[in-house]
Amino acid sequence: MNTRRRTFVASGLAGALAAAAPFAQAQSGDYPNRPIRLVVPTSSGSTIDVIAREYAKELQQTLGQPIVVDNKPGANMSIGVGNVIASPADGYTLLLTTTEMVRAPMIYSNISYDPFKQFVPLAHIASTSIFFVVPANSPATTLTEFVALSRSTPQPLSYGTTGQGSGSHFYGELIAVQTGARMNHIPYKGEVPMLPDLLAGRLDAGFISGAPALQYSRSGRIRILAGASLKQRATALPQVPTLAEQGVRGTDIEGFIGYFVARGTPTPIVQKLARELNRIAALPAMKQRVEEMGFESRSGSTVESFQTTMKGVHDGWAEVNRMVTIKLD
């Protein structure tokens, strides 16, 4: 072997060993030995982002490494989900996401990931809730009054959502189809940019998550007409009837918030992360914090039980998609 050949082989071997080192370390008992990235597929300041940062504080104390929250919003969370798929399955990239992970492949023709085959569910930490609200100056005080108002105005009433094909978009269409309400959908790139227009009355209505619903209803800036994504009324808002209670079918599929890693992550790492995330979810202070944001806290899930939850959500939304078809490129 000539010198040039030996140099090439040595260089190649060194490169292979360097590439293999993180994987070998990840399977060993020293995990984690560097910062962990937590991908959040919503904008900074959103409710999911707030939850992620609360968990990051607890998790980094236990694991002894920084947890870096990386916001990657867009395309009904599929940008963040896709980013995790493209990252090494070594336990150094986590995903906190919601029901949209399961729903997006049904809606977008250009989304091809499989949430069941490409991810391992670590912990189901909460069930989601979303609320149909109107600005404080709206004459509508109930869903029935909102529907009647929409029929009496020259133009359809506008309602804001977190984007085309989002769960809230479907809820709006279900209301319109089943009640005859005249409604015009206004999509936003997330909840944060929608809120100023809603609070200022530039929107006639909107769908928002629990934290802002609680905050702005208490301060008198909005009025909550109904809850959705709920089997029963929200713990934090027991006085607010669900859309299902008010006769709108397909709005009671209980969504989830949970942690995932890419499939292929070594089993010992999956087990360690699942154990720690479920421990955090069971902390009384964390349960209280999650419920203060209008969600229903969950803890003690297993990979199998979370997969069953995901399957139920998938099947429920498949049925909704037969009631109201929304397809996007």
C-alpha cells in the first residue's frame, strides 16, 4: 500500500470512528453528555412553547445537560416534525407536539411522514383544549346568538384560526355546516399573530388555546362561547359548555400533547427519557401549571398506551374529514 493510499484509509477510518462515536456514546450509560435540543413546532410565546420551557427547566436538572428549545413553526407543525425526522435518532433531539402530528398527513398532500412508524411516543402529558371566543364588544353571548347574528349581517362573520387545515379550521367548518352559520375563515400563522386582531375586534370570532382564553376572559377582553377538543368541560373553565354539548358533532375528539423521539433511538435512552418525562408530568406543581393553561394534565403513559391514544385520535379525525373535507398542497 502506498503512502497516499494509507493516508486515505486512515483518514476514512478516523472519519468513520468520529461519526460512530456519538452513537456509541448515546447507547452507553453516559447519556446525555451534551445539550439536548427540544423542537417545538409552534412560535415562541405560544402555549405549547410555554409548556416546553417549563418541562425543559425540570428535565435539565435531572439529566444534567441544557435543554435548548428550538421553535420551528409552520405548515400545521409539520415543519418541526420533519426537522426531527431529519435529525439523528440518538436521543439528542426531542419533539413536543400535539394532535396536529397525526392530522397533518391527512390534510396536506405533500406531507408523507408516518407518525406511527417514524416516531416513538415518550410521554402523553396533557389533553388539549381549544375555545371558540368572541371579542368583548360582540353582541353574541352564546353560540346560538352567534349563529343568529351571522345570519342577520350583510357579510359572513369572520373567524380566525391558527392556519389552513388546523383543528380550529375544521371546528369552524363543522359549526358552519351543522348550524347554518355564515362564517368566513381567516387563517393566521399561529395563535400569537392572531390575538391582536381578535382582541381589537377586527375579527368577529376566533379559536384560541386555554392560556389566552383564561387570561383574556378574566380581564374582560373576550367572551368564551364554547370549548372543543374535549370529552367534557375543561377543568379550568367548568362553566363553558363544549361545542359537542351544543350539538356540533365531531368536535369532542380529545387531542393530545406529548413528547416523541425519532424511531431508531436506542431503547435505554427511550426508557430513560420516558421515565423522566412521566415523572415531571406527575409533579403536583406541573399538573397545576398545565391545568392553569386550560389543558387536562396527564401522566403515567406508556409507549403502548400513548400509541393507542394516537390511533383513536387518528380514527376520529378521519371521520371528521369525511364530514368536512379540507385538502391542502
